[in-house]
Amino acid sequence: MVATMDGDRRSEDPGRPLGSRAPRFIRRSRPLHLSWQVLVFLVGLAVVVLGVFMLPLPGPGWVVIFLGMGIWATEFVWAQLALRWTRRKVAEAAQRALDPRVRRRNITLTVIGLVVIAAVGGWYLWRYGMTMPWNLG
């Protein structure tokens, strides 16, 4: 980390500077900035909690969770670093997925899985017909 003259902290990444993105007039007043941080934290927390509730329910749970992290990242360095780490890991996974060997392996595993499912389904239909499993008793 490198500190600049105006107090913004920068990481080794050539990306955006770390730290608060609040307007300058808010950052100048300590009580106003603290109030701003509390407000940003509470809004981000509400969005993250909503995303967590959406995980088992229909809805874009992970997208909402990352939206809440993005809200936190406008003010908190720890959230900025977490999002940078996540972006880096997603980019690495995307690169790995484009590797021809990995694609062949994934296609092979998918085909094997589909064959197993079809075999089990065929066996079930041969053995029991169109009877639902809960009516077998």
C-alpha cells in the first residue's frame, strides 16, 4: 500500500484508489463522514441480507449480495479489497474454463452424468412404469 499526499491509499493494482468515495465536503467533516459511513454500512447490510434471503428462494441472490458488497466498497477498504479478490478469482476461473483440456473434461463428465441419469430413469420406468416414487408403497 502506498499513501498519497491527500490521504488516499492505493494498492499495487493500477486500478482505482482505495478508500472513501464520499464527496469531498462529507470527508472534510469527521461527524458527517462517520454518519455517511454508518448510512452506507446499513444500506449495504440491508442489501446483503436481502441477497442471503434470496439464496434459497427464487431470485438473484448472489447478484444482490455482490451489489451490497459494491455498496460497501464505495466507502470501506475491506470491501474494495474483497471485490478485487473476487474479480481476480472470477477472471482466473473464466480463463481456466477456456482451456481445451478443461472443456473436454467438463463435456466428458456431463455426458457421463447424463448417461447415468438416463440409465437410472430407464431402469425405474422398466421396473415400476409411470408410478410416482411416493405411490410405490
